[in-house]
Amino acid sequence: MCDPTRQAERLLAIRLRYTINTHLEDRAVTTPAAIGVAVGLPAAEAVGLLTRRQWRAGDVAALQAVAGRLRLEVVLPDTELLRGKGRAQ
């Protein structure tokens, strides 16, 4: 069985990545160098953070910091659904 806390963090990381990547694409920021400058990280680190598929500890905090630098508002996932309270029975 999945750990609900870890699952919530994975969902939040996915949502943050999607929001940040969409924001950058809308502004035509697509090269690794430009992405690094936009998010305030070295190019390789920025691209790795925004494209990796595997969840890693610390990703949520790093992605939240990037979203903050870009002044993005990210809606949190509904944690009630993860705890089973929102499921139809």
C-alpha cells in the first residue's frame, strides 16, 4: 500500500513541474541556459529538476522555491482524496 504522505508529495511535485514548465514555455524560455537563468539555478540542475520522472526527497522544496522566484501560485492537490475521504462508496 502507498504511503499517503509520499503520494501527496509526488502529486505536488508533478503539479509544480507542470506549472513551472508551462510558465517557462509561455514565455519562450526553452534552452537549458535560459531555463537556468530564469529559475536561478545552474542549467543542468534546473533542467534535471524540471524534467525528471522519479520523485526524490527535496524535490518539492526545490520546486516550491523555483515557483516562488517566478511568482507562481500553485494549487495544492486535494489531500482528502488521498486519505480516502473523497472516494465514492
